[in-house]
Amino acid sequence: MAEDGLASHKRDPIKSSVGSVAAQKRRQNAVAVGKERRESLVRAKRLCRVGISGDSDIPLDSDMMIDEEQSILEAQTLSAVEELKSAIAFQGKGAMQKKVGALRELRRLLSRSEFPPVEAALKAGAVPLLVQCLSFGSPDEQLLEAAWCLTNIAAGKPEETKALLPALPLLIAHLGEKSSLPVAEQCAWALGNVAGEGEDLRNVLLAQGALLPIARMMLPNKGSTVRTAAWALSNLIKGPDSKAATELIRVDGVLDAICRHLRKADEELATEVAWVVVYLSALSNFATNMLVKSDVLQLLIQRLATSNSLQLLIPLLRSLGNLIAGDSHTISAILIPGREITDNIIEVLVKCLKSEHRVLKKEAAWVLSNIAAGSVEHKQFVYSSEAVPLLLRLLSTAPFDIRKEVAYVLGNLCVAPAEGNGKPDLILEHLVPLVGRGCLPAFIDLVRSVDTEAARLGLQFIELVLRGMPNGEGPKLVEQEDGIEAMERFQFHENEDLRNMANGLVDRYFGEDYGLDELAD
Amino acid sequence: MAMVVDMDAKGELGFPYWTPVRRRLNPDSPFFAYGNIQRELFAKQVALDLTEDEKNHLQNLVDEDGRDIFCPIVGCGARLTFLEDFEDHYNARHAASCSVCSRVYPTSRLLSIHVSEAHDSFFQAKVARGYAMYECLVEGCGLKFKNDKSRQQHLVDKHKFPRAFEFFKKAHPSKKARQKHQRKEAIQKRGETSSKMEVEGETIDGLVSAVSRLSTSDSSPSSISFGRHHTRGFIFLPRAVKREHSAHNGTKG
């Protein structure tokens, strides 16, 4: 089933709803196995199906999807492009109308069919014609339709997006403040798709100066343009190079706009802006530094507390996580235990832990683990919060990836900040009760995992227990939970580090004289 | 606030103790993959249509897609589809367990050596009469020895095992054995396929192939050890053994 889906439908899943058959197809496409499918799922490009609102001169098409067979569609596309070619060549009266009409037809085919015939359009030579339609002085209608066509051509496969290269300078030029808003927005959309393709195209766009004009489009308070610009920016700065992110935060008014939008914007706009913050904070130390010094931290927390939209919560949480992970200042100077902001952040993280959404639980645990990696006061604060009972429950019931993050939190709570190169000190006040509340089996379970990182964590925690539990209880507890058997598995494990760790523990704590003082009972 | 400050200098050599550190992640880290997909699915309005099951399925595919998961037990290399498969695979393939004392070995050969040496009075009788009964543990070597100590010496001299290595721990009071036995019974009561049952149900072919992979594997593990009481860093070289074997005149059998 999945493979059939791949063979016949090489395009993106459709966007609009045309009843349950389409919905089913979309689901099948989404869940199907395969590298290509996975790539198309992560594709950060967006097809433009519905016209950008705001310009009443452009008649709204009906919402009907074109339901033609692929070969018919391709034929229609070919003739549409031919029509456009002759319209461009035409010099007589009504030339403008002819051009707009031809563009509109092509645009309709590229936006109203379930799988837009992009390949056919490219083969017929659409791009150079569309570039011509973008020339300076052209009427807005023409610019809009041409940019719209280009947007959808760039929304699919890599080679299709790359075909837009000749159009980039003009698309960027029409972002200027002299352009009408819908035109600028449509151009930003097309550029957003190009940026979403990959690092190379991003670099081209940055070199051609796309960042500044799009950044400026994010400054107003509202409008669909602001949202499109924010989305395009998130694609443009996503690196892996940090330069663009650093450049963006330096643009006059951007930081202020980010704060404004996080504070007041509707959820859709706030979502796109939050994604901008995600990339700013993940890639650029400079940006992270500036963000931490502004109100952004507070605003992220506030928004996390009040919103219930998963789409918004994800980038908010992640931004928070990045700001904490990326800059020690966040924990050491701002999120100090005792302050209101610190109480608030725990509340908000608890809210995410309680969520039914796997992403939120996992990433919230990650954030907590970084807070728990702070000072002793931070550890005490987290330990006595509402988070710990939740974490313990997750440790036994949640999927593997969440359990791993929870393990990081709990372990970090039990170990003091490292000083120099010595063995970090244990915090028995946390270790003993946590073990008492039954967290050891979960760590031993991690030891049994195939995942090297998880196994390592498990062994490290076992070491804490063996070393730290008072009255020599450690070895007994570990044995009770089948810890010895779990560690013995590593005798035949191919990872030398893990083998040495496990062997070392067994040798040291379950050696010759282990259990000798136990008399048979 | 009381903290344990462990001054024990002769602690685990090089054990990487738990050290709390802030973990920073790249935006393209697989850790963030599912959240990224959520974002794009939603933009394409697909997320709204997925059922919970489909979401979970997608999550698993995303988490583990592209990462080939192989069994990490030396000589096995079996491909696993999901992380969760490892436990089942391990119990089926690598948990040859002794029905008497529940000790577990990764191959049936080692298990059978253990059973003979630890639980077979006939074996002990022959030993008492001076027969060379203690087999070299390295498959293909074929040498046998009259006592554990000389086998030990052989392992050290010829196969570079560490001096402190012990195939069997000296028997300890029954408490541990009892606990293990209790555990196994509990598992069986729960109705899960215990490792013991897996091994019995497992075809001979399966075990043999696992064993043969262990002995003929080209990728010699850098070190491997047997039994519970062992140290690090000795070399197990099946190929080396085969080379030596042909030059040997030791007792074979």
C-alpha cells in the first residue's frame, strides 16, 4: 500500500479538504514508510492554494478542486504555457489582459489540482516566461499571478525549486516598500519556499539581499503579510550557518517586533514568530544573548501558560529550551529560584508534562533536565516541585524517548554541580527518596536498551545507587531489580566503553565477597 | 545539606560518573524531528486528520527512520526494526540460560560447558580420575585441561584473557540463586515467554547460526569476556585461534 502510494503520487499531500477520500489519501501519504515520503513530510515548503486576501480587484475563484486525470492536466498545462508565451509576444490592444488571463489559467492549474503539474510546466518552459512577467512597471495583477505561479512551482521537489534561480533577483526586488502589499507577500512566499529547500539556496538568497526586506515585512502589527514574512524568515535563517540568524536579530526593530508579536499577536502569527525565535536561539549565540536580555523569556512563559494550541506550544517550548541550553546566563541570572519567573516556568513545564502530546512531554523534560543541571538551589527547587511526581509516573509509563529525558532530569537532581575533575558529589537528600519511590527499575531498563546513550545513562545511575545508598543498600537494591543480570549482558556487547563500565561496576560491587555475609535463610 | 563525598581513590578506573551538564541541541537534531514534522503536517492540514494510532506510528517511523538498529551483541549483528525489538531478540537469541542455576550465556556452547562443569557429577567424577575435562573457552581451540587453574592459565597465556578472569564465580550461598529462581518462576507465571522457554523453543538452527557467527565473524571484537567476574581489555581473536590451532599439538576432542 505504502509503496504504491509512493509510485503514483510523487507530490506533496494536498492541502485543502475535498471530502473524506482526499483526507484518507492525505493520511496514507503521511503515514507511509519510505525515505522520500519522510523527506516530503519534513519539507518546509507551502503550496499556495487560496489567493492572498486584501485585493478586491482579483476575483475569487470558486473553491472547487480540479479533478482531472494527470495526463489531461499536463496537456492543459502545456497549452497554458503556450498561451502565456503568445500573450507575452502580443503587442496589440488588450495585451495586458491577455497576459493576466494566461497567467491566471496557469496559476489555476498549479493551485487547484491535487498534485500540481509542476514538472509539465517546467518542461514547457514556464520559468523564463514568468520572469518576464515580473519586470518592473508591470501591473500588480500580473506581478501577483506570476509570483503565485512561481510559489507553487517551488513548493515541491528540490530540482523544481531550484528552477526558480533566474527569478530570484526580481522576486527580491518586489519585496520593497514601493510594492503593493499582496505582491510583496506573494514574492515573500515564493522566496520562503526557495529558502526551505536547503542550505545552498538559502545562501544564494542571503547573498542577494533577501533578509532585510523580508525582515522589515515582519515589523507591522498585523496582517497576513506579517505572518508570511515570519514563516519565510524562519526558513531563511535555519542555517546550519549562524550568520543569517545573527544578522536578523541586528535588524532595527526586529527584536521589538518579536516581543510585540509574542505578547499580542493571534495564535497563527505568534506561532510563526515563535519559530523564528527557535532558530535564532538555536543557531546564534549573539541572538540568544540578546533575546535573554529582553522580555522574550517572560513572554514565552506567559504565552505557554495561556495557550492551548499545540502548534504554538511546540515552538514556544523549544525556544525556551534553546534559551536555557544555549546561554548559562538564563539559569544563573534570570531563572533564580525564589523569583516569580522561576515559579512560572516550572508551572508551564508541568503543564507540558501533563499534556497528552508526546512532543511536549519529551521537550519539557529536556528543558527540566537543563534546569536540574544548574546549581544546588535549582535542583532543590525542581525536586520539591510538582514536576517530580509527574516525572516518576512518566518514567514507568511513557514511550522510550520520553523516559530517556526523564532519566536525565532525575539523575541531574541527584548529583551536585561538578567541580574540577573530581567525582561529582551525590545529593542523598534526592537520591534516597527517589530510589525509594521506585525509579531504579526504569534505569535498569534503560541499561537493557539498544540505545547506547540510554544504556550509558542507566549504568551511570546504577553507579550512583551503588556508591551512594546508605548502609550498603545499593548493591542489594540493584540486585533485587535484576540489575546484575542487566549489566552482565554487556560482557558480550560490542561497545567497549559500555562493557568496561558494566564490568567495572560488577567487579567492584559484586565481587568475590559479595553476599558472603548473608547466611542462607 | 548532606552530601556524600567519596574519597575512595581506587574507584572504578575511568568510570564516567554522572555529571550534570546542560545539553544543547542542534535545530536539525533527530530529537526535534517529530516536532518539525508536526509543524509541516499542520501547515498541509494533514495533522488534523491523523488518528492517535497513526500519529504514534508516524512518531516511531520518524524517531527511528534512517537509523539502522543492529543488535550490539558481539557476533550477532541482527537487524532490528524498532528499539523495542531488542528485548525480544535478546531473549530469543542471547539468553541461553541454565535451567539449574539460571546463569545466562550468549551461546549454547558456553552454556553447555557451564552445565557440564557446574552441575554434572559425571564430569566431576572424570575430573577426579585425572581426565582432562576443562575445555578451552575459545571456540575452535579444542584444548582441554585437567583443572580449572590450568585452563585459566591457558586462556591467559594463549588467548590473552586477564588473569583475574573467572568463568564461574565460586558458588555463593543460595540466596542469589534462589532469587533468580523465584524471578524466573514469576515470569513464567505471568505467562510471558521466559528466556528459558525461548531457548527451548528456539530451533537448534537458530542457536547454531548465532554461535557460528560468533566464531567466524570477520570483525573480531576488540575484547570480550565471559562469566561474571572479569576485567577489561583482553582480546578474543577467533582467527588467531584458528591459526594457532593448526600449529598445536594439544589434546583435542
